[in-house]
Amino acid sequence: MAPVITVDNLTRRFGETVAVNELSLVVEAGEVFGFLGHNGAGKTTTVRLLNGVLLTDSGTIQVLGHSPLTDGPAVRARTGVLTETPSLEERLTARENLAYYAALYDIPSSEVNPRINTVLETFDLSERADEKAGGYSKGMKQRLALARALFHQPELLFLDEPTASLDPVASRQVHEIITHLSQDEGRTVFLCTHNLDEAQRLCDRVAVMEHGRLLALGTPAELGAQLGGRARLEIEVAPGDTPQAADLLRSAGATEVRVEHDTLHVAGIHREAVPGILAALVAAGVAVYRLNPVEPSLEDIYFALHDNAEREGIA
Ligand SMILES: Nc1ncnc2c1ncn2[C@@H]1O[C@H](COP(=O)(O)OP(=O)(O)O)[C@@H](O)[C@H]1O
Ligand SMILES: [Mg+2]
């Protein structure tokens, strides 16, 4: 299957600022693609370029077989965008908001009401569908905005920081919706986020952006492997044995040892050194209850990449 998005050497400037800097990437059909980076990394600009609402300075883009630059309407007919701060008609009900949107998208009138009922159900808004949206919680507003972005059944969905202003419960509901859209409905999702945990949980692959540049691209596991096999360990020992264990780990080369209750959180130990360290702990009389290797989190990866970029003078 042809890629859903192909970006080649894309650059976009705003005056002196290079918001997107020689970006190349490919998004495959059906994946949840994470676009990661903190404020100003170029995420929103990229989404706007991909949807043809902003002109490129150089480079090429193909989205669903079209160039957004010359064929914007054809692209936008098949994409849905949840913008960073979606604006709803607060004085209209959820049902009216969706009907209004349906009219903009030329959805056949016989389909409008059944489809409204279906999405209200999917997004858990049925019970309050006839109340004005202005009175909804943030989570409900975001679900309504998502319902609207999906109403014309786009194959490709752009979500720009969909949980940035939500509490954990509302965030989880949005996460469940994203998983449902991807796994059950086969839609491709381009997810902009600065929430590393969210990316780790939801994304098949992630692109890490920094000041408009792509720092790394791959599955969370592939990016983790770039950290060079430095393991993180959790070691639970008998109460009272933590100081001795911590000393031993530091002298074995751990770069970080943090003690939390009876558990040591250890960083910087090479995987090959783990059996030797366990033997040394036991030989020293430390009672080891649990030793757990911890996969590098996207957070570890992100900070490692960020440090490298800083060293190389990119950041
Ligand atoms: N319309 C604009 N005019 C001027 N500068 C802009 C505009 N949009 C974005 N920028 C700048 O481009 C850079 C990238 O912004 P943006 O794409 O919004 O990043 P992100 O979404 O990752 O936070 C920032 O330095 C931002 O200030
Ligand atoms: Mg943004």
C-alpha cells in the first residue's frame, strides 16, 4: 500500500524562524504516528502544511496521493483535524454542532441524523446531546471536537495535542478513542504531543522533533536501542540494606542511584554487567528480593536525544 503521507525535505520559515527545517518522513496506512516535541518544535506548522492551509518554502508533500499545495480541498475532504484549541459553537448543543458541521461537508441529508446518533454514542455524549456545548466539561468539549473532526469519516486524522488541557480521566477517554479509531476502524492517526507517556502508550512509531528538525524516527523500542544498551534497573532489597547496596552499585559504575523505600532505581549499568552485580550484592550479604530491568522510556530517549542535539549545537 502506498504511504499515506510522504514528506521530502520540507522547509517552512516565518521570518528568521525556521519552523520546519528539511523534514523528511513517511507515514504508513493504519499506523498511529507520534509527532513529538516541546513547544515551538514545529508540530502545528507541519500539520498545517500537510493539510494545505499553509504554503511551503521548499520541499514536497504527498498526502493520500495529493499535493496539499495544489490540491488542498481533495486532501481536506479525506483528512480530519483536531486543532490545538478547537472552537465549538458554545451556544449550540452537541447535536446542533454536528448538524452544522455536516452541512459544511455536504453529507447526504438522509445520513446526517443516523450518523449524529452513532458518533454521539461512540463519544459518550448521547445523554447530554441536547444541552448547550458551553456548559460541558473540558473532556466533553474535547470529545465533541473529536466527533466533529471525524464526522466526515476521514481516513487520516490529525490530532494536535488532544489531551494537553485534560485531566487524567478525560485523557484516558481520549486515549481509548484513539486506540479504537486505529485498531477497530483502521484509520491512520498523526498524533502531535509533548506527552511522552502518551506517545509511548499509543504510537507505533514516533518522530522526535526539535526546533523544526527531525532528531530521530522509529518505534519506541528502536529509539530505546539507540541508547546503547544502558539498562535501568529496579532492585528491591531488605529494609536496611539499601545504603550498602547503593554503595556497591555506585562503585560498579551506576551513573544514578535513587532510593525509594526499599527499592533502588539504578541507571547507567550495562546489561552485560547485571549478573556480576547481582552476585556481588548477594556475596556482600544484601538480601535481594527483586531485580527488574526497566525498558528505556520515551522520556529517557527524549532527554538523551535532546542532550546530544545540544552538544552538537542544534538545540
Ligand atoms: N504564523 C506564525 N507566524 C510566525 N511564527 C510562527 C507562526 N506559526 C508558528 N511560528 C513559529 O514557528 C515555530 C514552530 O511553531 P509551532 O509549529 O506552533 O510549534 P509546536 O506546535 O511544535 O509548538 C515557533 O518558533 C513559532 O513561534
Ligand atoms: Mg503546536
